Amino acid sequence: MKLTKRNDGLFPNLLNTFYDDDWFKMPDTFKMGTSAPAVNILDHDEHFEVDLAVPGMRKEDFTIDLEKNILTISAENKFENEEKDEKENYTRREFNYSAFKRSFTLPDTVEGEKISATYNNGVLSITVPKKEEAKPKPPIAIEVS
């Protein structure tokens, strides 16, 4: 077991590589099903914007629900690939499954019935409009008498 990782620059030590603890690394596609996507939440004057980084999915894969001011975003993606070669007598079948579910509690100052979502270039963007009373008001000039 290693307590620290060592970076050997351009010429790594072969013994360090040989005795590395992670010999049987699982591919990133395996890890994909066990993590939640990165989320950015932006607070604009007129609305909130929730952006999720979810590349490789289709817009049909997403489910977005609002219940009791809790916005729930979930997705499920299944992939199967099978190759057969009768001459060489082999069959290879690969499959991948990934899913996530994220929930956010929304403030009472949003208009839930006007929430909209778009999916473009691997980013799911959800726009949550604010109620009129939550929007910033311009400063009022008070005249001194």
C-alpha cells in the first residue's frame, strides 16, 4: 500500500509502475454509473440556471420533476454492443449502464410551472424563473425636504 504518489517526470521508475496498487484498474465507463454529474447553479436577476455536465446522453434519457419545491433530475442510459465472427468462433458482448438522480430544494420565490430545460453539447440547462417579488428592484431616490 502506498501512502503517497510519486511523479517521476519523463522517466518513470519501472519498479514503481510494477508494484502499483492499481493493477486492475476498471475503465472509466465502469465508474460512470456510480457518480453524479457536476452541477453549476447560477443566480441571475430574472431566473436561476442549473447546468449539469452529462455528455453522451440524449434528451430522451432525462426525467425532470418538481414536487413540493423539490426539483429532481434523473437520467438512465443503457448501451449494448455485440460482435460475432463465425469464422474465428468468438463472440464479444459489451454493455454499459449509467444512472444518476439529483435533487434540489427550490426557494418559495420561484415559478415552478414555468421551468424549462434544454440539452446542448453535453450540458443539460434548466431555467427556473423567479417570481416578480423576488426580482431585484431599482434603487429609489428619496428626496430630502
